[in-house]
Amino acid sequence: MYMLTGEAEYWWKGTSQMLIDCGVVVDWVCFKRAFLEKYFPESVKHAREAEFMRL
């Protein structure tokens, strides 16, 4: 089992509370979406794809 630590743990506590306050069901899918948006945004995905295509 993995556990968030440091800044990621602090971020998730705030984010999950905000989602709960908005009536969102916080499950694995919700966590995964929020985590990837925060720590692996679309701009990074596109940059990595472009880098891979240049190999």
C-alpha cells in the first residue's frame, strides 16, 4: 500500500475535503484523476509524447 507524504499528503487533505464539501464521491477514480491533473498535467504528457516521437 502506498501513502502520500509531505506536500502530496497536505495537498490531498485539502483537495479531498473540498471535493467532499462539493458533494463529490471521493473514490479511487476521483483520486487518480485529481492526482494526475496535479502532478502529471496534460502539458507534461504532450512534452513526453513529443520527446518519445523524436527518439
